Amino acid sequence: HQRQVSLLSNQRSLTATTLDGTRITLMANIEFPQEAEHCIQRGSDGVGLYRTEFLYVGKSTDPTESDHFDAYMTVLRILGPEQPVTIRTLDLGADKFSNLPWAPPAEKNPFLGLRSVRLCLRNLTLFKTQMRAILRASAFGNVRILFPMVSTLLELRQCKMILSEVKEDLEEEGIAFQRNIPVGTMIEVPSAALIANNLAREVDFFSLGTNDLVQYTLAADRNNEHVASLNNPADPAVLRLLKMVIDSARNAKIQANVCGEMSGDPLYTQLLLGLGYRQLSVTPHNIPEIKKLIRSVTLSDAEQVAQDALQLETARDVTNYLREQMRKILPDQLEA
Amino acid sequence: HQRQVSLLSNQRSLTATTLDGTRITLMANIEFPQEAEHCIQRGSDGVGLYRTEFLYVGKSTDPTESDHFDAYMTVLRILGPEQPVTIRTLDLGADKFSNLPWAPPAEKNPFLGLRSVRLCLRNLTLFKTQMRAILRASAFGNVRILFPMVSTLLELRQCKMILSEVKEDLEEEGIAFQRNIPVGTMIEVPSAALIANNLAREVDFFSLGTNDLVQYTLAADRNNEHVASLNNPADPAVLRLLKMVIDSARNAKIQANVCGEMSGDPLYTQLLLGLGYRQLSVTPHNIPEIKKLIRSVTLSDAEQVAQDALQLETARDVTNYLREQMRKILPDQLEA
Ligand SMILES: [Mg+2]
Ligand SMILES: [Mg+2]
């Protein structure tokens, strides 16, 4: 505990910069507005993923535009006007359900069903209410909007078209908002990773949801213990997708942020930097540890690690190799 | 109906050869031993996929080695010693269940759960019984063994190791079998497609299960009407995977057979040939129609079609383009 506390206070004011001087953006994933305080305490570079399901889950009526707006403003007030706050539109369905009447019917495979942005595209009133609130909040800070579970270019275009309509409405009503609000798409369905070069031309940033990406790529439910050994971010197939996505992002000169559990696990920090990622988003709790790791590596070493890891044939080989590399940098990290 | 009958008798004795002289192997998918007759009637080049779930579904006891062997011999007797008969090991779970005690527990997302080869690798007695019967049958014909739902290289290696053990047992018992029985893996999980170059080095052939590959790649349950519009083999992401897989197969000089619904749909015939596939496996019913199409195209045209299709951005664009190309070849095909 003592060590944690000192790590925390030591790291807070330091930037997430590699030994050879590359500044990494280390953001926080949050689930509730109150967590914005933790972002400050832990020294994050803004919010990489602000989940908005809490506004719906366990409620008996839909949140109003004010409910949305107030929740967003709470975070903006704490983080100030400069730090990015990435608001993800509603990601309900699958393992997160709501009691609300428009919630999807029971499905045999909810993870492969009507969830997330698929649900929103069928409930435009709901979708537009959230978009209005996000746009209104964008007048008060560095707000970015993020669409989850996009599987095709058509879906992304639909989302963007609806956003344009909402912008027009606000304009007509004389309500302030950031016209050039950055628009991002989650990359968490294999199809999205595979067409990343096409998607990259139509968004400002990517956010990689590695939890879902891993489960779909390996066809292994992340909550099913019987297939847990298959559900592994170190799988060579996942590494190849991560490489494809960052290559597409860099070609299109857009940002790509890794925000699944993988980014909060120090085992993968070198790998992700080495593949080319310059933004990670993790739970506030993990920020000091990941920052310490970033500050202990050089990009040139990380690039070698990524190159080596991409040659390995099994998840086990990748894990063993990454563990060995981490031990070289921070011998005490593994026991922590 | 009259037209169907005449197409049938015209095509039966013809080979599936393109206008510019490339012989395509056009095989049949069967579910029951009795269907072997249809393969002959329809003029197939053997069985590309012999499903074996019928031996388990609706039964109260596990099939014995003799039950397996008899079912395989029925097909071999009808097809003779030359034609390939590809026997797929048990593919239970997901939407195909059995009453048997070792069947998997209820799962929240059975398509992402303990199904198919995952289940077999946990029930070695069951798996070995089936392998023994397949190996014994291999002494009497051109039998190939195919493992479904392989997601990692490790799983494939486990399957092959168990097969080696069963071969040793048979040898010790002095039972005849084909030592070099060709071993194949289904490519139907995105991870398998993504590591196809690694898998190709360790098998004799690939069999592409496009139904599952499409549903996992797009995270869209193939039996869920609410996401039916996403579940589309024409999706650009699917096309890219199909290209990766055939490139890996050709580099490793192994065969690759497309056996999902996609291969039985004339809309995709030119595309698949153009990508480089030389083997298709379809339900016996579809053989005459697909054969007619193969006999109406040149590979050089097909290659252009594939190249063009790979540039398109949405499933809708791909479908429209392929429809147009098919109309050029067989103007009456679309009304059939
Ligand atoms: Mg997700
Ligand atoms: Mg399948």
C-alpha cells in the first residue's frame, strides 16, 4: 500500500513520456461522472472513454436531454476546457441490459445480436437525444463523440448523417456547439478492423475495444469460463488485427486509442507502443503503473518487441515473450 | 421443372471446367449417408463435407465405433474408391444440440461457447471413437478428415496429436488404415483466417465455413433476424478474409475448398474463382447450376471481377456489382 501511495504521488505530475522522448497520451476510462476526480488524482491526459450506460441501466424511464447534459457537464467542469473528454454513445445490449421498453427482445446469442449502435440506429429519438446533449456539452470543453460496435461503413455513415441532422436542428434553434466536434468509431468487431483503412477516411479517431475484438475474433464469449483459455489478447490473430488497424490509422493520419483491458495490463504496454499506438486509455486506478512502464521503455526497444511478438505462433509464446521483456525493464513489476 | 430436369441430365456427365480450360473440383455437402446417391445423380466430384451430427442428435446413447464406421462405409460404397469423401468430426453445440450427458451446459452465447472441436477436445473418448472409425474407413476409399471450429494453432496441434495416438493404437491392433490420410481444418473463425499462413503449414487442406466466418466477422448471429442485414457474405471484410486465406493456401501449396452457403450461391461463383479458389462444395441440389456457371466463365474475367469487388466499400455495392457481372454471363440466371 505504502508503495502504491508513493508511486501515485510521484507519477501524478509526470508526463507519460518514453525514455527516448515520445509523449504518449494516457487517458482514463470512466463509467460514472464522479470518477472524473480520480482522473485528476491519477494524472490522466483526459478521458478516453466515458461510458454512458449508467444513465439507462436500472432506470424505469429514459434519461432526458438534461440528464445527459448534466452528466457530461459534471465531468467537463472537473477536467476543465482543455482535456479531451470522449463520450461514447449508448452501448446497451449483450451483457448490459436495461428495463426500458425499447430494450431488445431476448436473443439466443446476445453478443451477436441487436446491441449498442445497432440498437440506437433503430431508436432514433433516443439516439438524437443523446447526440443533442453531447453536442451542447461540446460548447464547454474538448468533447469528442465515439460510436461503439460499428461493423460496417454503412453504419458509420448512418451515425454521421444523424449527427449532421442534430447539428442542423441545434443551429436552427440557435444553440451553441462545437461544429468540428471530433467523431470516432470503436474498432471492436473483426469486420471493422479488417476495413480500418476505409473507416479511417471517415473519422477523426479510432478507439480499440480489445475485449470485444478478442471475443469475436476467437469466437469465445469473454464471460464464459469454458472458453476462457481461447479468449486471450495475446493471440497472434489479435496482434495481426491490431497491426492492421494502427497501420490504417497512421496512413490516414488519424489517432488510435486502445481502451480495452489490454491497455491497462502492463504486459502489453511495450507491444502496443511498438506496434505504433500513441494513445492508451485505462481505468484511473491503472494510470500510475502504466505511466511508470511507459517512462521505462524506449520506442526503439518497443518496436523490436512488437516485431518479435508478431512472428510468434501461439498466445502462450507471445505471453512468455512479453513477460520476459517486461522483466528486463522492471524486474519488480511481475511481483506487484 | 422441365428445365431443371434437362439441366440435370445435360450437366451430369460434364466436368466443372471454365471456358479457358481450368478444371474446378465441384464437390457435395451431405448430412446423411443416403445423400451419397444424390452426389452421383448430380455429378459431383466427391464429398467436400460429410457432416456427422446426425449420429448424435436425437439419440439417447453415444454412437459406437461401428455406428460411425457403417455410416462412413455406406457413402464409400456408393462413391467408390476414387472420389474424395471428407468426413468432418463432430460439430455439436451452438444451434445443434444433443440429449447426450456430455453435451455442454446452457450458455449465454452458445455460438461463442463450448461447441464443435472445443467440445471434442474435452471428451477424448468420444473424439477417439470417431477418429478410429474414420481411419478404419480410410482403408476402403479416398477418405479425408476435417476438424471444425479450429480457432488456434494449438487446437489444431492437439487434434493432430490425438489422431496420431489413434493411428498408433490401430497399428498395434493390426487394423488397416490409410497412413497418410489427408488432414484438413475448417476456416470459419476469424482468428483461423488471420493465421491461415501458419495453419497452412500443418494441414493438407482448408475448408472454408463461410456461414460461421461471416457471423463471427460481423458479430451478427446468422439465425437472428434483427441483425440479418449485417450478416452478409458480400461484406468487404469477408472478401478480405477470403483473399488472405486463399493466398496463404496457395503459398503453402495446399487445397482450399469453400463449403458454406456462399459457395452454393451462383452470385459468388465468379468471385470465388477469381480470388483463386479451385474447389467448391455445395448441396447436391445446387451442383448443376454452379457447374453451368463455372462452364460459362473464363478465369481471366473472374480474376478481374474479384479484383474489382475487393475495391468496393459496402456489401450493397459488392452485391450489385456481382449481380451485374452474372447477368453478363447468364442473362437468364437471375430469374431462375
Ligand atoms: Mg464493446
Ligand atoms: Mg460451422
